[in-house]
Amino acid sequence: MSAEATYLPVGRGAIAARGLTARCPNCGKLGLHRNWFHLRPRCKSCELDLEMDEGFYSGTTSFGYVLILLVGILVTVAIGGI
């Protein structure tokens, strides 16, 4: 592994699909999470930096948002609201 990430040409659709399947947005490999609530600082395969920069939210914040959105939709459908 190199000390610096190699950025691959990836389209927005592929990045979104990889995000939904918890894969690296750059190389598509699994292993971004240390556990359910914490991301690794870098991708194990391509060394993509996954740490938050100052002023930006990512990782588990996005995971929590998507999770609560899906739960909300499921509960609404289950009680017959849609």
C-alpha cells in the first residue's frame, strides 16, 4: 500500500451505490467501518482519507440520517399513512 491515496475515475452514481453498500467511494472495497458507529481514518485498500475536515460532517452522521429516514418511511407505511 502506498502512503498516498490513488484517486480513480468514478462517476456519481457509482459513488452513491458504494456509499449505500458501505464500500469505499474511491475503490469500491469493503472495510471502511471499525464498527457500526466509527469509520476508519483511511480506506485499507486505496488509502483514501476518510477523516472529517474541519467544518464538514460525514461518515456516521450520514449513516444516522439515512437510517432514521428509512425507519420513518417504514413506520409511516406500516401505520397506513401513505
